[in-house]
Amino acid sequence: MPLSAPAGGGFHAPLVLKRLQLAAGRDRATVTTGYRAPSPALFVSEAPRAGLDFAALLGTWPLLATARRGDGHPVLVLPGLFAGDPATALLRRVLRALGHNVSGWSLGTNRGPNAHVVQELRCELERLHHDSGRRVSLVGWSLGGLYAQELARAAPGSVRTLVTLGTPVLPRSEWTQSLSRIADRASYLPRPAALLPRPWAERGSLRVPATSVYTRADGIVGWSTCRYPARPRRENIEVRGAHLGLAYNPAVLWLLADRLGQGEGKWKPFRAPLPLLSFFPRRR
């Protein structure tokens, strides 16, 4: 399928930000020592900065057509809190055009890891693996990245690689504890009694290649919680942009094509292409 220019469908950053503001407004002061919360300026500017990420994508769209192709293995994309498949529609369209067999999560709006969500995701991963006969790559944005990480921890034999976008990957990070408090206070989320212990945590170590993408200008998640400790087959890639723009950020889309396009068992660290070097800060 040709990689044509995006029409802008699925871009709902202002709506998502409004919901996050309503849910998180009172909780920002509860963050404890050791966790640096995003500044209020970054928080309130998320939506317009996400729009700039989308505008940058339009300017670099022809370059994406030259990105690494996939081999047709299945890819499961999981959205962030208060988002659903429409929010990742453009990301999935790009990956599909590059040869990946991409699926959304098909569970409506992501309102937290209740028992139904956890069970459905486990079943979907098993189905994709069984039907294709190939391991599945997982891509998760924000809270969706936590889901993807726990799926990979629970079923490493079914997962080829993991890429998280703006996700607090550190165990027991203050951000995930804050998210749990938000869920407890929000009447439109599933009641705590219906939830598994939060954050959703599987036993065992993470045994698949993992890439964490983060931005220091993240106005939703403290960027320091989005970095894996140094270990084999782990990498932390910094990009420029907003949290709500990560699924439209040209650097992120290029990185996804590169990471997902690697052959199974042939993982190598990411190297940014020369035309996009300005999108990837050199510090690591």
C-alpha cells in the first residue's frame, strides 16, 4: 500500500489532555521526593506542541516512505489512558504501509487495567501468535506501554520485541502510583474492586528486546521514569516533542519502522538517520 500523506484522522490531543487535566489536577501535588513531575508549563502546552509534531510529520512524510520495511509479522499497538484505536490510527497506517500486519487493541477507550482488559489482551496476544505462527511485536503508548511490558513479561515466547512511547517503565515508579490514585478518585473509571493489583505486574523478568522512547519535554509523564537501567538488549531513545504527539512524531515513526523491521533474533541498537538527526538529541 502506498504511503500517502496523512489526512489528520484520529488526532484528538486536546480532548485527551482535557481528560487528563480533570483527572490529574488535584494529584500533581502528591508526588514524592525522587520523582520530578513535569512542569505546569509543559503540562498545559501539551496539545499545541503535539500539533507541532503533527506539522513536522507533514514536512518529513516523503522520508518515511524510505524507512525500513517489515516482514509481515504481527504488531499489536496499545493506546494510552483515555485514548483508543483512533488515537493510533495514523501510526498503524504507516506501519501497515511499510509491510507490517498491524492490529489495534479493539477495546474502546483505555480507562485502566481492569480484569476484562487484562484477559482480552492476553487472549489477543495468544491469538496473533497462534494464527501467524510468528512472534508478535508490541508497541505501547503511555499507559499502553505498561500493558505491553507486562504482556511481554508474562509471555516472552510470544513476543519478538517491545517498544514503549512515553511510558514509565521503571518498576514501582511514582508516576504509576499517582495514576492509581487518579483511578481511585475518578468516578468514570472502573471501581477499584474490579481491578487487578495496580500497576498491572506479572512475575518474572523482561526477557525480550525493549526500546523505551521518551521526551524531556513530556508534560504528562516524568521523563526520568521512562528510562530502562543499562542492560543487554535495552535502549532508551530520546526524541524532541510532546507526550501527546508521540504517535505522530516523525522521529518516532521512523524509529518504529527501524525497530520493527529488524529480523527476529537480529536486534541491534538504534542509529538515527542523518536527515532526522535534529529530532534525536545526542545525549543518552
